[in-house]
Amino acid sequence: MTNNNIKSVFIALAIAPALAFAQADMPPTNDLPNPYITQSGYFKMPAGRNWGSSSTVDIDLDGESVWVAERCGGNINACVQSPDTNLVMLFDKDGNMVRSFGAGYITWPHGIHVDSEGNVWIADGRDNQGGDNPPDNAYGHQVHKFSPTGVHLMALGNKGGGRDDEYFYTPNDVHVAADGSIFVGEGHSSAEGTPNRVLKFDADGNFLFSFGEWGEEPGNFRQPHSLAMDSKGRLFVADRGNNRIQIFDQEGNLLDVWHQFSRLSGIYIDKNDVLYGADSESGSVNPDHGAWLRGIRVGSAITGEVEFLIEDPQPDCRGTCTAEGVVADAHGNIFGAEVGPVGGIKRYVRPIK
């Protein structure tokens, strides 16, 4: 265990043991209103192209246009089989595609972030070959930075991936802080012994440190599946395998542990510190999470209060039938990115009274 791991666990045990463990047994936050109307088919794909799986959706700097990275009409191997397909797409506020790019760089887009300059970052969670010893022509298991027009600006990690010091192995998400620091959540498996940590890089892509490892204790992870930051610069990690959010400062010190937003696959915090959390696995997909309902929960990143729940309309679906990735535009409209079996993006609109 590194010094940062030890520090995070020590602080966790010192400041929040009762909160962390008591909330694990808290009753589900299911009895909440849903003031949103669901809209399907809002985004228009080009003729002849169907939606594949996606967990990647974010808002452009204009506050209205939507960025999506989609898995080339399928899921696991579709982009490897279609290396000429542009899979990073920008849609305008009316759902029309503006541009697309990214062909040949990414095998399985899993996380997305638009930074303060409008650059688009993608976490690629698989590789084109498979196995722990990829050949020279392998790619994947990297984090890529593109300009808003699709120019490739940076790649973090080795092509084809790696473990431990040779990062990454199944990176889930990426988030760029206000000062340009880059945070990557690594570890798509919740199995014991697999890589599960958050890595920090400077604005030029130089590795600084990592924190956390596989585990259930505060400060450790089982699938750090999605990242977000609030207005205070606190890093929120959707620790999916542990059914919780963990909140850190930017030095990796644990500040708090929340369970009330459920088992999150996706997390987004807007400029007003409204927290949007997408639970795509509770219920029929992950029955171990008790009676928690699958869906999108909306609340406060400051107080932790959960205010609304958009329930999955297919609670018995054996798949990710509701959003895995989530974001909201400047008007409060929510966009949920679905892995499937349907795939694509749903829009959730709150009527003006």
C-alpha cells in the first residue's frame, strides 16, 4: 500500500467511520417525486446508422450542445470491427449531429469529459487484442484528448494498456480540474486483486500520484466508475461496486462517503452543485443491492440531500435499460446514455410551470 493509500484510509477511519458504515444499511431513497418527462429518439443519427451502447455523454461549453461517444452500433467489439467509424459525436440543442471524429483511436469509449477549453477527453476501457501482453499493433486502455474539432492532442497511458506502473487497465472515466490537473478512475472489474484506483496527472500529462486500491474500506474502490467535481473542487467518485459515492480533495484525502444516491454508474455535478446520479444496476441487474430502485437520482452535492428519482420504466429488464452515463444542460434538461439492450440517449425534461 502506498503512502497516499495509507493516508486516505487513516483519514477515512478518523473522520467518518460512523457515517460510512451506518449509511451502508440505510433504507433506499426510493420514495421521491419525478417531475421529468422522458423523451426517446431526440438525437438524430445519420441515415443507415443505428445507436450502439454508450455510457459517455457530456455538455459542450455552450451549455446546450451534447457530446456523445457511442460504441459503433454495437457494444464490446463493434469499434474494433469498424475502425473507420467516427464514434465521438456532437449534437446541437435540437438533436442534430454537428460533427463526428475519433475513428481508429478508441476501441470501447467508456468515459467522457469536456474541459474548460472545450476539449473532449475519452477514457477507452478495452483494447483491440485482449490479454495482458498486447502485441505491438495493440491500442486501447488509454485516455485521449481531442480538440473540439477532432484534432488528437494527447494520449495518456500505453497503447494496449498495462497494470500498476504501466497504466492503464480498463480506465473508466476522466475529469480535468480547473487548474488542468487530470484525474482518471481505473478499474472496471470489482473482482479482488484487480486494479482499482484514481490516478492524478498534471496538465501536461505527467503522472503525479495515485490513491486507493481494491477494497471495501473507506478510501478504497471496487469500480471507480465515474468522476465529477463540485464548485469547491472536491472530487466525487462513483464507487459502483461498493454502492457509494466517495468524496476526496485533490490530494487524494477522503472527505466523506455517501450511500443515499444508490449504486452509481454515472455522476455529474452542474455549476449550481446539483448532483445527477445514474444507477443502472440495482434491482434485477444487481439484486444484492436490496430494494433500491434503478434510475436517475437528483440532489445536492453540498448537502447530500436527494430530491428526485426518475425510475427505470423497465425495472425487471436484465440489462442496462436506464442511463449509465448522465449529464444536464444549462436549462436543467437531463441526458441519459444507455448501454442497452436499447442503447442511445434519452432526454428528460422538467416542464416549466
